[in-house]
Amino acid sequence: MGELTTYFKHIEKQTQIKDISAIVADSTLSFGVWDTKNFLVQAGTFGNFTKNVHQTLKKEIGDYPIKVLTNQTPFLLIETKQISENNRKGFFQHLTPDSLMDLSSIRDYSFNNQKTSLLFGVKNASLSTQKCGHLMAALGDVLLDMETANTMILHIENDTLSIVAKSNQKLCFVNQFQCRSQVDFLYYPELVAQQFNFDKKALTLHYTGRVGEDSNIVKLLQQYFHKVSPLIIEEKISDRKDFNLAHFQDLYLAQQCG
């Protein structure tokens, strides 16, 4: 099943459990357990995950309804003509030889009824027949619901940075990057801001995933962007306040959208 890390466990009785939400990344399964009052009462991660989602969570927690989102690469949403030739290598660097872009990979996807080109591929996801959506699509919907005009959401998971951006209330960019150093977590948002002519003083930037306010990555972003804050979709994820809410917003999204 992989190596299990438990962030917290507030379950007193199994009868409290309503359902489970999960995020599948390339080698990680993150999960959250929700009670009948819609509170997150357990959260954990399986590292080096290569098994079946349902079997793994059934063995660990029990047989409950499971909602799944994937955050596996490659995932790309952009009108490629908007990207200059000089920047294409940087934007597309995460695509692997076995998942090269071609016309057959592009389909229409509706973000809040906004039709645009979407390219994404789910590799061998260990999902079995589990129906799932993509985390970045869910974050795209969240972004479009925000009142701010030019805005980015950064999702950080280990060495993976996912960026969702909108310009003038329209989704303009979704992509995912592998970061070799902390500086890369600044480099790619800077690249997107430059590409779409965002004013960094006016641009709103939200971060979520496995990162907190005291993170060196967040401190670095705050040096170059004026409006940086955690993404909080649901403020009352749990009635226990001994953890960072921003860390678990993706599990809430999976519970709502999976």
C-alpha cells in the first residue's frame, strides 16, 4: 500500500463516518475521512502508492463511499497560440515522451460553462473503475467563482506545482510543473504573470496543498507578489483547530466534486 503518514485522527466511533475523499497523484494517495456533520475527522497520505484506491482505503478505514480526484500529470489547459515560442519549453517541460501532445488528446471541457481547450492524461492511476475528476478542474471552478479579476491559485504537493490562472474573469491557464528547488516555485508563477501581462501589485495569488504560512516557499512568493494568501474554500472543515486548514482544501474539493 505504500508508507502511511497520518496527519490527525479524531474519529471516536466508526458510526461517525459518512464518506471518504481522496486525491491520487503520481506516487501518492492522500485521503480524508468525513463525519455525518461534514467535518474532516482524519487525514493521511500513502507515499510510494501503487495499489488500488478502493482496496487500500477499505482495508485502512472500512467500506464507505469514496470520492476521488486525480492530480496526475500531464494536465494542461491553454490556447497554445498564446504562448510565445521562447516560453514553450518552460511551459511544456513536464510532458513525458509517452504522453506527447497531439490533436486526439484535446477535448472540450466545461469550467462553469466556459468552453476551452483541455489537454490532460491520467497515467496508470491505480484507480480501477473508479470515476474521478481532476483536481485542477475543480480548482478552476473555484477560481472562476472568485470576484477578483486577475488571480492565480498555486497548488503545492512535494516537488509538484500546479497553477490555475484567470485573466479578466476568464480562465486562461492551467498547468503543472516539477520543481527542483524552492526558487522554481517562484519562477513558474513569475513566468505566467509575465506571459499574461499581469500587474504583480494588483494580482491576487492564493496557495494551497502541502504548504503553510510559515513555509519558505510562501515567504519567497511574498517577496515578489503583493497579494499572497492561503486558499480557504471551507472554513469549518473540522471543529478541531490543531492543523492548518489550507493543507486540506483539496480533500474538501474531492468530497464535493469527486
